[in-house]
Amino acid sequence: MMLMISESTEKPLAIWKGQERYEDELLDCLTIIFKSGGCSWSKCRMCGYRHERYPGNPSRETIMGHLRAQLLWVIHQYASTEYHIVKIFTSGSFLIPGKSQLNFFQKLQRHFTEN
């Protein structure tokens, strides 16, 4: 199992390979925590993600650009043949309304379902 923790905007906050049970099988899994803009409230004391978001108040396009760069890093570092399950988390939320969010979800879906 490889663990990667990063503060770079080009890499996910953390990523690792492991195994997950699916029905009666134990399958290789890739877990990704994308760094995002955080949630809009950002005041929950129990949530450590409020400290692992992009600083300030970045624009939607800036956040989506960082998310696309992180996804490209994952695509280049991990061959789709190395895993059968993908779990995706964020450091807050990337449920930002708008066309750029939809494009990002479509890119995620294409990469992880076509390969």
C-alpha cells in the first residue's frame, strides 16, 4: 500500500491503494481525497478539512482548475488496471453549481468507467 500526502495544488491531498470487499470478492481499490475549496460554512470544529482547503476565497474556476490538475496527476500516476474500485472524497465540497463542475464530474465518470 502506498500513501501519499501532499500540500501541492497539483496532487490530491491524499491517495492510497488498498482493498475493499464488494459482494463476495476482495478487490483492489484506489482511494482519493481531492483538495477543494472546502465547504461554505467552514466552522465545524470536528472537521479537519477546514484546515486543508485552498486558502482565502478562490473563485469557482480556480478551484475547478486545481481539481482538474489533481485528476490529471492521478491519471498519470495510477494505471486503471491497478484497481477495480475508486473511492473519492474531498476536503469539503466540490458540489459547486455550474458548468465547470458538471464537466469535472463527466471527466471523472469517463476516466473511471471507460478504463
